[in-house]
Amino acid sequence: MVVITSPSLRKRFLWWLSTAEEELLKDCLIDKNRYAIIGMLVLGTWTFSTLAWTYFFNTVVTQWWVSLLLGIFMGGIILQIDRALIKGINRNGKQKLLPLIFRGILALSIGLFMAQPALLFLFDKEVKVQVSIDNEQRKQTKIKEQEMVYQVERNSFIEKKKSAKNELNKSYAEVASAREDFIKETDGTGGSKKVGLKNIALAKKSAYEKLDADYQNQVVALTPQIKYVDSSLKILDEKILKEHDAFQSLLNNGFITRIEALNNLVKSSAAVAFRYYLLVAILLLIELMPVLAKLLLPAGTYELKVRLQEEMEKELAEKNQLLINHFFELSHTIRKTKLEESLAAWQNNSLKTMDDQWIDFNKSLLIKETIE
């Protein structure tokens, strides 16, 4: 003789997770454990989803309690999806493949997404190193882009400065050459080979002084231009530096940045790639297990009770509907007479509105009236 005891709160909770009806399941000895197993699998998926989502939100939210609340919220959504899909699987019907396909797609999406924060947690140190490398590459790319953007403007300033300096250097070279010719002429080492300020020396002196005056005028005229170019180049460099600092301040260790670093690790490391795909497969199995368990575990007396209960409720509902229809058919004449009497009484009572009269008629006839 089997003694049926009251289920514990733990078992009732597991049955609720597995979407089993307690009133029908409490007398099914074998199916109690089956649905408790399904409930444990749902509990495992729920717990894992909550932890994974909490860690994900922890990478984008600074307050830990906000991450926890958001993780519990998203875990609850996954739980309700699991329960809805499990409830939708009917062993006796044909609705097996569709929930499994839908759950497979959902599990694939969730599994692929959840694998990323899990791997970020497992390979935290390696990912941080890769993030540093990636950010440095981004800096170099930004510098090259800035150079390309300002290259034309910078080259224009540099060309102006170069042209002005070349002009000054050319003039200075002419002045230096004239001064040297004048000195050689006066000391007899060059030119006419005569010592002293003779006519030729005076002419060379005049030419030297004229070239020197022209050079000084050029210095006065071109120096402001050179200073302006230097100032413009300095302003341009400061602008580039500010843009570089602004870009550098945007570099971070956020979720997307770490995911990109993880992808780079997967591409560059066979060991990381193997563990990545292995973890994805495990997560997919975790996501699929509640539905697979519902399909793989054999049907028992509980499923038979569910089917009989549904058939009984449908039959009872159909009979009640037939009885209601029959009632209204038989009471048609009586209700019509009552309606005419009510309308006649309303005509003699001008204090009632049409709405009040209809409410009274509805209460007295359509709800409480019985066949005498």
C-alpha cells in the first residue's frame, strides 16, 4: 500500500517551475520525480541566466545593485519563456517540433550572447592586455587620420615658410658674397689686387650696402610672415593635440571594447577559440535541457490525467452552453412579456431615465429571473 504524503514546499516550487498542475500531480507517484527533475533543470537555467545577465550589466553599469536588479529581471523573463515553451509541448498532440525549433533559435541567440560575458570573466587578464593593444592601435590610426585631414593645410603653411626662408637665404647669400668681394678688394686679396679704397672698392662697397639694405628690408617684410606661419602651425598642432586627447578620453574598457578584444583573441589564439566554441556548446545545452527533458522523459499517468481533465472541462463547457441556449429559447415568451410590462411601467413613471429603466430590467430579469 502506497501512502501519499503532502508535498514539501520545495517540491511544489519545482512543480511550478515545470508548469505541472499540483492537483493532478499529487497522486501520480512516478511523475512527481519526473516533473521535479524538469523543475530542477528550469531552476538551473534560470539561475545561470540571472548570473550571466547580472555580470553583463555589471560591465556597463557602475552600481552593483542596479546590475543585480536588472539581472534578476532578465533572468525572470528567461524563466517565463522556459515555462511557456515547456507548457506548450504536448506529448499527445502534434505541437512538439515548433516549440523545439523556436527554443533552439532562442537558445542559440542567448547562448551566443551569454558565452561572451562568461569568457570575459574567464579570460579577464588576457582581455585587458588585448584591450590595451587595441586601444594603442586605435590611437595610431587616429593620428594617421588626423595627419591626412590636416596634411594639405600643414603643407601650405610649411611651403609658405620655406619660400620665405629661401628668399631670405638667397638674399643673405648675395649680401655675404658682396661683403666678401668688398673685403677682398680692400685688402688686396681679390679683385684688382690693390690695397685701399679705390674706385672699384667703393663700387663694391656701394653694391654690398645696397644688397644689405635690401636684405634688411626683406627681413622686416618676411619675418612677420614666418612668425604667422609658425603661430598657425602651433595652433594647428594644439588643435590636433586636443582632438587626440578628446579621442583618448573616449577609449575605455567597456563591454563592446572588451568584446572586440575577445574576438581578436579568438582570431589570434586557437586555444581561446576552442574554449570559446566549447563554452557556447555547453551553454546551448543548458538552454535546451528543460525542453529536451520534457520531450525525452517518458509520459506517465499525469499526462493521461491532464488529457482527461481537459476533455471533461470541454465537455462540461459545451453542455453548459447548450443548457443556457435551451433556457433562453424556453424563456423567450416570458422575457418578452416582462419587457413589455417594464416598458409600460416606465412610461407611467417619468422620473426614471432610460438608463435607469434598463438597469432595473437587467437586474430583475436577465440576471436573477428563473423559470417558474
